[in-house]
Amino acid sequence: MKKTLSGYYQPTEEEFSRLWANCKFIVDSNVLLNMHRYSQKARDDLLSILRAVSDRVWIPHQVAIEYQENRLYVIAEQAKRFRDVKEELKSIQNRLQSVLEGKQLTKDYSSIKVDGFTGEVNRVFDEFSEELDKTARNQPDVIDNDKIRDEIDSLFESRVGVPPISQAALDDIYKEGQLRYQRKQPPGYMDLKKADNKEENTYSYGGLVFKREYGDIVIWNQIIDKAKDNKEFENIIFITDDNKEDWWWQVDSMGRKTIGPRPELVAEIKSKAGVLLFYMYNLEHFMQRAEQHLGIEVEKESIEQVRDQSQLLYRLQLAARKIRQGRRTELEFANIQAAVHAMMVDNGLSSLPVPVLIGTNDMQAFPEVTATLITKGAPDAAFVTAAEAALGVTLLTGYPLYGNTIINDVGTVGTYEAGEVLVVNYVATQYTSYLYTVDAFGVVTQGAVAP
């Protein structure tokens, strides 16, 4: 079974030793960008490891362009972080002063020396603020010569993959990615949220237009293409600080546990490129294993900082995901409520004849489905048949939000004339993400996520 389904098995200790001794180390763009977030010591330790294996490092073209595209944003983000911390410290300091003054402790309890306490607190705050300013001044500005990038350029000189041969080739990967994402086939489907911002989800360089949400699938394709018929890439370690489930095999067992790379990825790269061993590390574990397999001493403090930075980014990503989900939930609910109101106005309804009381996400069956076409104004069945033939649709009964039939003033009975029937969609799609019910007065209630 292991030979047939090897993706579900971790390498043995002997295989790990062989992997580290012979592999190509492929680095993700987030690792390169995080170098701008680490302290000098942590960054130097990481660069020392990569220099020790410099003849075996490589990055896909997509990694390189993602790094260049996002580098200045990360530098600016670091400067903002120092400003935000300093402002928050000042706010805490002011709140503390206000609370102590409001309690009038000196007046009521003469033995309590508030002035001495606040003076000491202010001294500590001021010293820490000065340290922040000092550290911030040492941070590069977006217009400065970027010495970190210089180090990265030197390390990966002549070790960057080729760009896509054409826009058509890139678009083919995007089409493949779209299908894979629909099936939740790794990697990259968790990045679909990047498409929410239509203005910022693309960028261009060298006559090519890149879509951010498909960056991971492009990286994956470029790794596979490089490994095909290339014995130097028979063993691969991929280093990434992307901790989402579309790269990692994760299981909830008294907390989230990461087992290793997704089994599908291991199987795919072996079958498509003939890779013998493929494994992934986040940067923390890569630095730890480098001590074991490469004999390179790494400061514990450096590993701790890398771990803390990775956890911080994960928490920020998780929070942002929850915020986006909350906004989408609220937006969908608001759209459905507005659509019900508009439909009732257009159809002259002060109340719904038989409102939908069991949650549904099918807007062809919501918010009312019992009213017949005759009660809605159709003079007879012959008129309905003629209208359906002319319009090329089946006219729905009731008052649905998707495919609502509106019957205007009818002329000759039994015949249909253009304009006597309108089919209106009050929502953009037939199915919603959540279940909905409605009362007789058109007040909508949002339920659970639709199955």
C-alpha cells in the first residue's frame, strides 16, 4: 500500500537523510519577504544556511516576481508597525494617568505616592519609546538601497526559473487553477479571496498579466516543469511560510496539527515529474532541521523569532478571513432583504400569500412559491403557453427572487404580445451561501450556511 499511496506516508529517517544530502531547496516568496521582517540576527542565520547550500537553491519565476511585486509593501508595513506600537503605548500611558487622577488616591490615602509611581511609569514608557525610535531609524525606507534584496539577488543569481513563454500559456494555468479551486484541489484554492478586490488582484510585467489568486498554482506548475526529466530535481525540499490547508495536510486533534505536505501534492509531483522524494518545511522547522542535517549552528533566539513571526502572520490572516467572511455574510443578507422588498413593490404585494418558513438557499423557491400564474394576472393557460414559446423560458409560479414572472396589462385573451410578460431576477444568482426564511410581511431571517 505504501508504494501505491506513498503521499500518505512520511519519509523514513534514512530517506530524510538522503533527501537533505541530495535535494534541491526551493524557496517560496513569503520566505524571501519575511527576511524584511526579521531581526538582523535571525536573517543572518537564515542566509548562512542558504549560503551553505547555495549550489542547490532555486526559485520559480513566479516566486521571484511575487517577491519584487510585494517587497516595498512589506518595508512600508514594517515602518507602520513601529508607528502603531508607539501610538498605542502613548494611548495606554494617557489612560493610566487619567485613571489614577480620577481615583484621587493621593487625596483619600496620603500614604500612596501616586506621583512617584507615575513618574517611574513615564520613565519606563519614555525609555521604551526611545528604543522603538532607535530601531525604527535603522529600518530601511522604501527609497533606500535595499541591502536585504542585494543579499537575496546574490544568493539566487542564475538560480531563477524562466518566465511563462506567453500570456496564452499563463492563461492555460489560470484555467486549470479555476477548475482545481472548484474541486478544492491543492495548492492555492484558499487564495480565491484575493479575487475579491478586482482592482488589486492583477499586476503586469514583461508583457504578461499576473493574477494574484493563482500565484500558488503557477509556482506549483513551474516546480513540476523544472523537475521533469531533470535528475538534479529528483529530490525536492520546498520551504514556505504559507500555513494554509491548501498546502499542508492538517488534522484537528486537540488543536490544529500539521502532518506534512498534502498527500495529493506528493502524489502529483511524483507522477508528473518523476520526483523520488518531496517534502515541505515551514521556515522554523527548516532552520531546526538544518542544524541536524547540515551541521549548521542556529541561534535558538532566531528560530523563536521566525516562529513568532509566522504565528503572527497566521493570526492576522485568520482574523482578516473572519472579517471578510463576516462582511460577505452581512452583504448577502442585506441584498436578499432588499431584493424581497423590491419584488413586493414591483408585484404590488403588501404581504406574502404563503411565506417560506423552512430555510432555503434556492432563490427560485423564495420567498413565495404558491401563487399561480392565473392569480398573478395570466388570463388563461393558452396565454401562458404562448408567452413561454415566445420568451423561450418556463414561467415560474409564486414570487421568486430569481426568475420572477411579472404579467402586465394583457390585451387579447389566449394570445401573447411582446411586453406583456417580464421575467425579472432580483438577485444575481439562483443559489445563496446561506439559508433564508421570511415572514408574511417580507422580513427576512438568515440561517445557517447552506449545505
